[in-house]
Amino acid sequence: MIGEKDDINLEVVEKKKVILGFYGLFYIVLLTLIVALGWFYLNNLEAFTREKVTPLAKLKDTLKAEEDVAMMKGSISPPVDIFRESITSPDKIAKGKTLFESNCSSCHGLEGKGDGIAGKTLNPPPRNFHELTGWTNGPAFPKMFKTLQEGIIARGMASYSTILPEDRIAIIHYIRTFRNDFPAIDQNELKELDKTYSLSVGVKMPSQIPVSLAEDKILNEDSVFSAKVISIISKINADKTNKSAEQFRNISTNLNRSVFSLASYTKWNENETQFVKFVTTDPKSKGFNTSAIVLSSEEWASMFQFIKSLF
Ligand code: HEC
């Protein structure tokens, strides 16, 4: 009888151990999660507070290229009257100046002389807008529009197609103030331009959602995806041997943001060209460095393979 009782007691003790073990594990997992989220939150504190305070104002703000990419799920931007927009005004020039200083001056210099810090190592160097010779597409209004729409990727000039057409035109008006003999705006050329890019109908834009929104969505709604993104960020951070990991860190101004922006738009996954296009189009708002564009095609290729393998 006594032996039996001892057996039962032993069994109870064993069960308690198993239960305690289970809870122990549970707490460890919970603690790890809390620490990971805390780490992530602290790393993004600045972005969170900035973005949470002014979401509405930001969506309306035409200067948003600096802050974040606009909501463009349907991939058509609002129609623009190119004939009206092509007429310069002090307001357009002022807007263009602000946009130029935040998006372009790092390479083209504050005075447009092609002497910005980020452009120092570029070959060819960024265009000096005070000279009218030697341009690739040309200094005429429609040519500059083409440059901003498509970029001259192979020569280090990114596409700025995610800046709204009228904002791009405002930048062109500002650039045209650097000299008083830029080619006159030709109405027939404007007609061509309108046709080429369907401007009066609406321009095709790359489909994307704002990075800040993606961050919120991922953090609030999708914990599995959130964990995946966090793990990708820490893998890229921790990998000190892989050259592509190092390069990716170098081309990121904010690693969390650059990985999030990749996570919020998956078309780059298709091939290297899409990847290069994604990173070099409005790089700043996606957490990338504008100088990413100087990488060689081999470097792009291996970085693409590396990043793709993580997602
Ligand atoms: C990362 C550096 C960089 C940034 C940022 C940059 N550019 Fe450029 N840009 C270049 C380089 C390099 C060239 C020279 C390309 C060439 O000679 O073909 C260039 C050339 C140009 C040209 C002349 C194209 C031609 O026909 O020769 C225009 C116009 C231009 N950029 C406008 C802009 C505007 C507007 C912005 C901001 C919205 C901007 N760029 C931002 C590097 C940059």
C-alpha cells in the first residue's frame, strides 16, 4: 500500500515537472518575442513617431517623395494637363526648388552645377545644368521629362517616375531658371510628350503601397510575416562574410526601411532588372542610398540572388 502511494506521488511529481517545463519554454519564447519586438520598435522609433503623427497631411503633401512613396495601387497617376503645366510660374518654380533640393541636389549640387557630394564618384558625373552641351537626352523640356520618367539608368541617373508628373514638371521649371537660354518649349513636342506617356489620360506608375503603411500592416496584422521580415533584417545585419550582405547594408540608409520596402512590393523578385529598377527609383523614400546606382552589373546580380534567397 505504501509503495503504491509513493508511485502515485512520483507520478504527480513527474507530471508537475513536465508542466513546469512547458511553462518554462513558453516564457522563454514569450520573452524572446518581447525583446525582438522591443528591439525593432526602438530601431524604428523615429520613423513611427514621425509617421503616426501626420498620416493624413502626408498623403496630401506633394513633397512626399522625400518622406515616403505615395499610395499607387491602381498604377495610374492623376491626369495632368501638360500644356498648362508647361507654363512656368513663381509658385511652380518655388515648389520645384524645394523638390530639387531634397531629391536632386545630393548629386547635382544645390546650385545645379553637378557638384553634389553623392555625385563625386559618379562617372559620368551628374549633369551640370549651367551647361547646355553634351547632354544624353537633351536640355529641351520634353527631353528632361523623359529623363525623369525613365531615368538614364546605365549612366547613373535614376528614374523619378514615382514623383507626380506635375511635381516633376515643377522641378524642370526650376532647372530652367539656371540659365535664360534653355530651348523654348515647343507645342508640337508637348503634344508628342502627351501622347508618349498618356499624360492627359493618366501616367502608368509602378504599383506600390507606402512603406509606412506596409510597416503598420505588417506589425499589426501579420505576425508571421513580421517575424520573417525581422529575421531577414537580422540576417543581413549579422552576415559579415557575404559581400552582397555588406553591399546591401552599404546601399541602405536605413536597413529596416529598405527591407520593409522590398517586403511591401514584390515585383522586384521577378528578375535583376526589376530589382535594380526598384532600388534606384526614388531610393530615398525606400531607405536606399542614391549612390546605389554606381554598382556594377555583377554586383547587382549577386546582390539580387542573395536578397532573393532571403525572402
Ligand atoms: C545619384 C545621383 C543623382 C541624383 C540623386 C539625381 N541625378 Fe540626375 N543625373 C545623374 C547623373 C550621373 C547624370 C548624367 C547622366 C548622363 O550623362 O547621361 C544625371 C543627369 C541628369 C539630367 C540630364 C540628362 C541628359 O539628358 O543628359 C537631368 C535632367 C537630371 N539628371 C535631372 C535630375 C533631377 C531632376 C533629379 C532629382 C529629381 C536628379 N537628376 C537626381 C545623377 C543623379
